[in-house]
Amino acid sequence: LNEIQNIVLIGAGNVATHLGLAIQKTGRSILQVYSRTKASAMQLANLLNTEFTCDPEAINREADLFILSVTDDAIREIVGKLNLGQKMVVHTSGSISMDVLWKCSENFGILYPLQTFSKSRSVDFNSVPLCVEANSKDNLHLLEHFAKELSRKVVEVDSEKRKILHLAAVFACNFPNFMYNVADQILADKGLNFELLRPLILETAMKVQELKPDEAQTGPASRGDKMILQKHDELLREYPDYREIYKKLSEAIRKLKSKWEIYE
Ligand SMILES: NC(=O)c1ccc[n+]([C@@H]2O[C@H](COP(=O)([O-])OP(=O)(O)OC[C@H]3O[C@@H](n4cnc5c(N)ncnc54)[C@H](OP(=O)(O)O)[C@@H]3O)[C@@H](O)[C@H]2O)c1
């Protein structure tokens, strides 16, 4: 089985940036970066000290692995423009099935990093769970071997299970982050500083490293504190959308809580 040594990154966003840096650390080469716009292709190519192109025709076909890390909606469009023959190609999406890749190569798979990435923030890639899947046993071995050099947490996950992981990740990461945004806005409107909430946010995340989420749940809805719920409802009058979210979430917490109480 051939090793993966040379890689082309297709897409130059958050994930491509972090993957590119992690791959280089293992001593492998990023041959080229392709992206839709020159500015982002050039920015990542400069960071990785490599070449770039914005022309799908000019993508370097010499690589051992092509990593497609573009927005989910663009995956199909790019796949239609690539003809990679037998070259190994993977995408990094949580919710797009592996089979979209068969049109561009005979050898394909998934390299889904279960972490939140922003270009501006460094991550310890070694602890990022990497979910892998491939269209043959050989390709799976090849990909697993490659992934294990990048992270100590490599798991084989099929496309159906990956979609569920992605769904859970939206609840565990994207929604809480939106809640931080809401908190920030409510505080800022009253001249208060978000900084005061940072220890609370950190402790909330740290707690579930040891406790199960249902054991860690606190707050007025969990306690069934009707007076506070009513007060918060009044305070939220000027934010009808957030008022609705508060109500729905509080109801959901109550429902779950009574379910636990029945089972206890
Ligand atoms: N960010 C995360 O936390 C995260 C975590 C795990 C998995 N993922 C998955 O990884 C993939 C990339 O996510 P990301 O956060 O890195 O996205 P991103 O930062 O928004 O970058 C998207 C990249 O796709 C390119 N692109 C968008 N539309 C295109 C099109 N029509 N044709 C060609 N290129 C196009 C953009 O090119 P230009 O910049 O040149 O316009 C950009 O380089 C997605 O499938 C996402 O679901 C993301």
C-alpha cells in the first residue's frame, strides 16, 4: 500500500487552514492550494509556503491525496469539475454522504474532524477526533494510517452515523455559541460586560467533562422556579425572538427533567 506524502488542498477556509498546518507538521508536503478566490487561495498558500491556483483545470494531479474542504453546498459543484482518475480524494463535511465523490475518482473517503475551527484560532490537532470512512478496505487502511499521524483519536464512522454526530455537534457547539451571542447582546444593551460570563461559560464546559449533561443541568427551568421564569419572560419583552427561544428551551428542560424524575 502506497503512503500518502503529497497533498493538494481544495478550499482554503477554516478547516483547510488547520488541516494544512497539521499535515505539514507530520513532514508531508502540501503541493498546492486551490480555492475559488485568489485572495483566500494565496493567503493559505503563503501560510503553508506553497503554490496556489484558482483554476480547477490547473489543479496539480501529482498529489497522493486531494482534500476537499469547501462549503457543503459547493462539494457537488467541485466534484463535477474534477476528474482525478484513481487518485484518492476525501471531503471533510459532517453531513454530505461519501458517495458524492465517486464521480471524480475511483478511490475516495471521508476525513471529518469533529471540532470547531476558525482560521484565527489555533487548535491542538492531535486531540481532534478524526472520523474516517472509505470506499474500500485498502483505502480505509491508507486513510487511517494518514489520519493517525495527525491525531491520536481516529475512529471509523459510516456516513449515516457521521450525519448524526454532526447533528449532535450543532446542539453541543453551534447553538451554545449562538446563546453566547444572545447573552453578549443582552449585556451590551444594558452596559454590562460579556467578560463577566467567561468563567461561567468555561465551568459549564468543564463540568460535562466529568458529569453527564443531565446531572450538570441547573437554572430556573430545571428547578421549576416559576416566579423567575415569569420575571425573565417580562425582561425579554424587547427581544421577541429570544423570548420565544427562552420559553421553548425552558419547556424542553422541564419535559426532560420530568422524564428523568419518572425514571429515577
Ligand atoms: N469550520 C468548522 O468548524 C468545521 C468543522 C468540521 C467540518 N467542517 C466542514 O469542512 C468544510 C469546510 O468548512 P470551513 O469552515 O473550512 O468553510 P469556510 O471557512 O467557509 O471555507 C470554505 C471554502 O470553500 C470555498 N468555496 C465556497 N464555495 C465555493 C464554490 N462554489 N466553489 C469553489 N470553492 C468554494 C471557499 O472559497 P473562497 O474562500 O475562495 O471563496 C473557501 O475556501 C465544510 O464541509 C464543513 O462542513 C467545518
